Amino acid sequence: MNTREKEEYLREYEVLKKKGKPFFPYAIMKDSVMACVVVAVIIFMSLYLGAEQGPKADPTTTTYVPRPEWYFFFLFELLRVIKPPELVPIATIGVPTIAMVLLLLLPFYDRNPERNPLKRPIASIAGIMTIVAMAFLTFLGANAGSPTDIEIDVAPEYEAGKLVAAQSGCLACHQFGENGNNGPGPKLTEIGARLNPAAIARSLEIGPGIMPSYASMAEDEPEKFSDLVAFLSSLNGEEEVAASEASTTDQSVESAGGDAAVVEPDAGSSADGAGATTGSGETP
Amino acid sequence: MPDLQKLLPPPMRRPPKPGHPNGAGNGDAPAALKNGDEPESPVTDNPGKRLTTGVKDAPADLVGWVDERMGATSFLTAMLMRKIPKGTNWFYTLGSATLFAFVVQAITGVFLAMYYTPSPVEAYASITHLTNDVFLGEFVRGMHKWGASVMVILIFVHMARTFFFGAYKYPREINWVIGVVLLILTMTMGFTGYLLPFDQRSYWATIVGVNINGTGPLVGPYLSDFLRAGPEFGATTLQRFYAIHMLLVPGAIIAMIGAHLYLVVKMGTTAPPWLRADRKPKESRSHEVDAIANGDGANGSSGNGAAS
């Protein structure tokens, strides 16, 4: 804005102000009505949505995958949308920082004297796009389901193992059906068809490649571990078949590497050393 | 440019002129002021009379007595009787609504602080006690929890209104910057407050949040060390978040709100951008804008038009 435009604006504003009404009672009335609406909405939300308390914080669990408050969903969703590891710093650092700086400096780079939103299309469209993008990311974040969810239908006896898999961070590197990240680890949707249970158990304990070892789980919580192996073995891409096969036989197999007994209810496989070795090579 | 000259002395220090258009001439001032919220607000018939009675009959008149020692009348009169531009509509209540949501947060927060223990061992139990045993405890906690969401929504809508109305432009640039700082501070409140219930959800979300902070440019690692009170999440982290949540950031927010409001009063609220002072011939305006202006002008002149 140059000096002439500034003076013109101030003159115009002065005229409109002279034609206006005093702050009291007109604006105060509207503000008070609005304040009542705000407090009524807050009270309503408090009464109907409540303030439930989750389970106590436990720093020793490593399986709890957190969700932020909903108004940070768009930031978290940004992280999910941008998958390649080399781009993640851009999502976490770049976008929010740039957005913040752009927002702070808005009056200094938008020097168009026009104020009517209909007459400054670029600014208006940019604003609307920003709102739509944030709303869309928030919507995605709200509907993404818990990041710990695996939405594959399995037979009831594998539900426990599915929960263990969901909470053990497998989804960070592996994909189960539609859930989880596709990479760096292979898809596990049909892992049961490719590896026998003993091979799966071995892979979990060794942690081939960059995959972390789950040997401590096999030692400390053998039941969880066997549930996990059973669940993974049941994944052969055809959910119904897996369920019916599984219900026929239950067989106990000594896991090759550790002292934990792995209960695996898939009849077609036995713990042979060759299978376990190839398995550990393929599984990461 | 009369407005620029008005900027120089703060109104609270300038005694009202006897013939001030906002004071003596306004018929509904006294009744209106008496209905005001503040019981101690110094009320007189008009500023001119106040000056004389204040000096001569102070002991007989409590309001005059107070006012003689505070001189608040002129400030209040200038505040309350200042003109707001033609066409001001319901969109202009969003800022005060955000402020009110903050007040709700402050009040409920004080009551929560009376029962909360910011130690990793006792925090969860104190929230359980507050929720289950304390009278209206869950209700107040719910208000604080959901009030945060309401405040965040309101602050974003208020910012969107400011953006689309071009209200951040000359001469209100600084107020926009202060507003963005307030937005960041409000998000900081949301972030630090999320840890305090100390359940699984809040604990792990905060760990992830602090780690993400740590990847920030330049100050990032120092910021997350500061937040955690060390390189790892420790026993003092919760206390640190508590102090930030209820002392540091609220103090900053209150100071910033003060500056924000000061500038709002100083610069005046904007008129809707489609309104033009009717000094120019009508041909210079487009029909579309004209229609909007007339429509809203009608609302404005009826005083309390319906929500637009």
C-alpha cells in the first residue's frame, strides 16, 4: 500500500466508523450472546462426551501406539501421507515451519490493498485450499482407525495373536491387508502360505536384517509369542480356508532357536531346519 | 487523518472533553452503564458533570470518590462508547468468543489445579480421585478438556474471518502477528495439557510429539531437551509440562491477549470489506458488491441483525 492508498483507507474507515453504532450496547450484546453459546456448547460437550480416563501410563510397554488430540491430526496425517523415509524430515520440520512462517508474515508479503475476498481471488483461493487440505487431512486422520488396527478377518482363536501383532509395532514396517506400511519389510498378508510356523518363530527371534529381534518376548511372554506365531501362520491370503484348516489340528512344535514352546495350530508344516533358515532370510 | 492523531495519547490518560461527542451527547449512556457487569464501575451522568462533582462532593458520592482516585470513567466511556463501524455483524464476535473460551479454560483450570498432583506417581490417581470423588469433578474436567477443542476451533475460525475480510492489512499488521503467536501458544497449551492426565494415550502421544519437536530445525533438539527436562523422558518431565501448561504459556497468552485487545481498541475493528463509504457515485461499484453491501447494510442498521 502506498501513502495514497493508506490515506484513502483511513478516510473511508473513518466515515464507516462515524456511521456505526457505539460498542455498548450493540457489540457487547452480540458478544454476550456468543459467550453464552460458547459456554453452553462446552457444558453440553462435557455432559455428553465426558472425560474418560484411559489406562495408567506405563513407560515399560513398548507396544502402545499413540494418537494425538484431534486438532493435531492433520500434522500426524501429514507424517503418514509422506511415506519415504528421506522425505519424513520435510513433513515434520519443513511443512509446519514453513506454514508457520508464512502465516506470521502474511501481512508483509500480501501487499494488495484490496480487502474484498471476491476481488482478491488468489488469496481467497489459497485460503480455501488451505482449509480444505487441513480439513481433509484431519478427516483422514480421524478415519484412519487406530494405527494399531489390523483389519483382517481371522478365526476367533487367532484374535489374540492379531492383537499382539497389532501392538508389537509390526505395522511400522509390514503391511497386513490394507493396514500398516508397505516397507521396508515384506507384506505379511500371505506369510503363512510362504513360511511354516517354525520358520516364522525363528525369524521373529533372530530379527533378520534390520528387523528387531522379538526373542525377549519369546522368553518373557511365551504365550503372547505363540499367539503371534499362530496368527502369522494363519495368514495365507485366503481367510476362510485358513480358519477351517486351523480348526482341524493343533500341534505343538518346539521352536528351533529358543527355549520357548511355540504352539502352532497349522497342520501342514513341521519344524525342519532348512525351512527355518530360508525363512529367516525372507522374513525381515 | 484524525485517526492517526488519536493514536498518540492513550485514552485512559486523557480527560474527556466536556463537549465530547461520545459522552455528553449520548442519551442512553447512564442507564446503559448502570446495567454493566462491573458493580464498582464509576458511573456518572456524563463526564463533564463528573469532573465537577468529583472535585466538590467526593465524599458524598462513592463512585465519584473512586473515580477521583482512579480516573477510570474517561477510560470506560471511551471503551464502551467508541463507535464500531457500520455493517459489523456476527462474524465479529469470534474473537471475543475465543477470549471467553480462554476464560472458561482459566477458571476450570484453576479448579483442576486444586486437586491435581504433578508427579508421575500420583498424577493418575489424583485424576481418578478428581473424576470419581470430587463434587462436579468430572464435569469440570470435561469442560476443560472439551473447552480446549472449542477454543482451538474458535481461534481458527476467527483467523479465517480475519483472513477473508482482509482485516490483517494496514494498519493492523502487528495485530495479525500477535494473533498468530496466540494461535501457536494455544496449540502449545493443547500439547502440554495432553500429557497431564498421564494415561497411556497422553503419555505415548507426548513422547512422539516431543520426538517430532526434536527433529525441528536449529532449536528443535534443544526444545525437546527443554520439554523433557533432559535427554530422556524422566520423573521431572511431567512437572515441567505442568509448569509450562499452567504458568509459562498462560502468562504469555494473557500478555498477548492484552496487547491484542489494546490494538483492537486502538485501531478499531474493521468494517466488512464489501462496504464502501457512500461518498463516491454508485456507478463506480459493481452490482454484485452493491447488492451485498445493501443487504448487509440493512442488517447493520437494524442493529442486531440475524446471524449472517
